[in-house]
Amino acid sequence: MFNIDVMRTRFDVDNIVDKDRLSFISSSTTGDSFSRPQPPRTFQFTNSGEI
């Protein structure tokens, strides 16, 4: 069968407090500036292994 040598688990949370904030603001001295709001709270769970 399979022999798993290395097993990894990862859990990520984006925008953990779920606030409406800007993720970044880019300004320019010669043109318009722009910004982007943060996405809503997001969870990601990843498992990986090496055989």
C-alpha cells in the first residue's frame, strides 16, 4: 500500500474579525488612486502528504 513519509495540515483564516476595511490603497501623483475592500471572512483547510 502507501507509506506516507510526511503529512502536513494547514488552516488559514482571512479577515478573521470580518470588518469592512480596505485591503490596500494605491495612490499616484500623476493619476487616479484606487483601493479594494477586503473579502468577507474566509476559511481554508489543506492537507498534503508525500509518499
